[in-house]
Amino acid sequence: MNILLTGGAGYIGSHTAVVLTEAGHNVIILDNFCNSDRSVLERLKQILQKDLICIEGDVRNTDLLTQALQEHKIDAVIHFAGLKAVGESVTMPVEYYANNVQGTISLLEAMKVSNIKNLVFSSSATVYGDPQYLPIDENHPTSATNAYGRSKLHIEEMLKDVANSDPAWKIICLRYFNPVGAHESGFIGEDPNGIPNNLVPYIAQVAVGKLPKLNVYGNDYPTLDGTGVRDYIHVMDLAEGHLAALNYVADHSGWIAINLGTGKGYSVLEMIEAFEGASGNKIPFNIVTRRVGDIASCYSTAEKASQLLSWQAKRSIQDMCSSGYKWQNYRSTLA
Ligand code: NAD
Ligand code: UFG
């Protein structure tokens, strides 16, 4: 199949590009590089031994999207492009709605006029808001606690309406839990701008000596050791989940939401220990007060993905930490 990856130069998109290309699909990336670096294309070439087509542009440019869909005879789209920083979304809600919601409307317009109706959308466990029960299944009520989460919810709702309007649409919303780790080559990985907000990229930068110490946000949660528990999923497992989702949408009409997680949670202290094991380096940390807006625990049930997509996460937290460390070391050698 010819598959368009909006935001395909980013963290999850680049890993998915590897998996899809290796499975024999023809990948076309469209990205405006607002949160990624053009050098990822060279690094993808090192892994794949071939050039991927990349169109530089914004998903809000409907004419550009329409041209890309038609010129490359696209069969399905995976829509990764969007802004994703929770804290930033609270101070810049207009930019978040413009990029995420308006970007999706633009994509849907281009797909509609081009009669291309197979779509996989990057959603998030954030649409479950504060968990009412664990593990979280797809029937858990949805809500949002910030503009980023609300943009994902608005898009999911909009996609439901679109699927209801015409049975030709085949739409799957993948609700990712906490993607971490990197491709086993270490050539691509998560590359946040400035000081990382998320745990694993932060630990990785402490492990290579780029940052001095980790702040652990609270050890008084009702969890096994008092620190926050999350469902960390290896980004290569997540990428393989997209391949499975593409196979599913090919012959299932309508709208569906599916969790992509492992079904198991790990605490902050467990992640620190795993990273120390993988890197052989001590991760110094301080316990500080809770981060505003954080929840104690969040993990999925992965049953729907297993039943409908015949997919499940295979890689361990050791794999997540060792690949993340390998990437962080390689990253330090880049400009
Ligand atoms: P990322 O920032 O690394 O990748 C997103 C890519 O989209 C970047 O390359 C960026 O340049 C591009 N982009 C953004 N706005 C664009 C626009 N208007 N036009 C064209 N390109 C644009 O993020 P990621 O971690 O790879 O996340 C991919 C998707 O998955 C996002 O939609 C994100 O909200 C969602 N998601 C991510 C996580 C996570 O923890 N990483 C969790 C749940 C959901
Ligand atoms: N944490 C620390 N120190 C840090 C960073 C994080 O102790 O420097 C802790 C947090 O308190 C939390 C855990 O590590 O207990 C995980 O935090 P992350 O920031 O890595 O991940 P979150 O679960 O808070 O949020 C992420 C994304 C959201 C997304 C959510 C579910 O940032 O956008 O996963 O997919 F909605």
C-alpha cells in the first residue's frame, strides 16, 4: 500500500516509517519540521538503505495535502502531525486547537475530495482524563483536563461523525499510553527540545551526563512505592501496532478506538532502576513535591488490540531502557 504519514518525521512517525517500509509498504512523509529535524531522513536512510519520499509542508495546507494524496496514489493515511506538550497547551490553547483540530479538518477535506477514506489517528490515553478505574479499557468514560487532551477528544468526536456520514470511511483511533525507547540501531529516537517534560527522556539525559539529577514528582501516591505508575510501551511495539491497525482498517468500515499499551504499569523508581541496569550508570534523583495535574496510576487493558488487531507488545522495560540509552548516546554525537 501507499501510505501517507503526516508528522512522519517525528518520534512515533519515524519508527512507524521503518516498520511499514520493512513490511513492504511505500511510505510518504509529510511534515513541517516544527518539532523534528530534517536529519531524521538521512538516519532513516541508514536504517532502511533507501530514501523515503518526504514532502515539507503543513497539514493545514489542504491543497498541498490533496496534491500529495493524488500524486502518490495514497491508499491510507496515518495522522501523527500535531502538537503534544500538555503544559504548553494550557498557555497556548489557540495554537493547539489550530494545529491539531484545524489540521485534522484540513486532512479530512483533502481525503474526501481525493476519495481516500482509510485513516489511522494518533490519539492518547489522555482522553480518559483522571482514571475512574484500572486497568483502563476503551469503554472508560472520556474527558479532558487540558487543551491538548481536549483537542484529541474533539478530533475523536469529529472522526466519529465523519465515519457515520458515509460507510466508505474506515477510521481507527489508537489511544497510546506512554511511548518510550528507540529503534534498536540507536539512529532514531525521541528528541525533545530543551529540558524534557517526560520521565524517560529526562532519565536518559541524566544517564549520559547531560542533566545532573532527576526530580521525582512525589513519593506519597497510593502506589507500591509511592511514585507514579504508568504503562510504558516500547515505540517499536507501538509502530508495529500501526501496521496491525492498517491491516484492520483495510476491511472494517466505521469508527473504532483501541488502546495501545502493555497492560502493565511501572513506577518511577522501577524505571530508574531499569535504566541504571541498562546503562550501567547511577541515576541521581531527588524526591520533590507532586507535579500539578499528575495522577497516581494509569495503565491499560490491551485485550481489544489483541483480539481485533492480533497485536500485543512484546518488548520489556529493559529493551525500552537499553534502546533509549543507545539513542541518547548516539544523539550526543550529533550537532
Ligand atoms: P512529535 O512531535 O515527535 O511528532 C509530531 C510530528 O508532527 C513532528 O515531526 C512535527 O514537526 C509534525 N507536525 C506538527 N504539526 C504539524 C503540522 N501542522 N503540519 C505538519 N507537520 C506537523 O510527536 P510524537 O511523540 O511522534 O507524537 C505523534 C502523535 O502521537 C501526536 O499526535 C501526539 O499527540 C500523539 N501522542 C504522542 C504521545 C507521546 O507520548 N509521544 C502519547 C500519546 C499520543
Ligand atoms: N515524572 C517524574 N519526573 C520527571 C518527569 C516525570 O517524576 O521529570 C513522573 C511523573 O510524575 C509521572 C511519570 O513520571 O508519575 C510519568 O510522567 P510523564 O511526563 O513521562 O508521562 P505522563 O503520563 O504524565 O504523560 C504522558 C504524556 C501525555 C499523555 C500521557 C498518556 O506527556 O501527553 O502520557 O499518553 F497524555
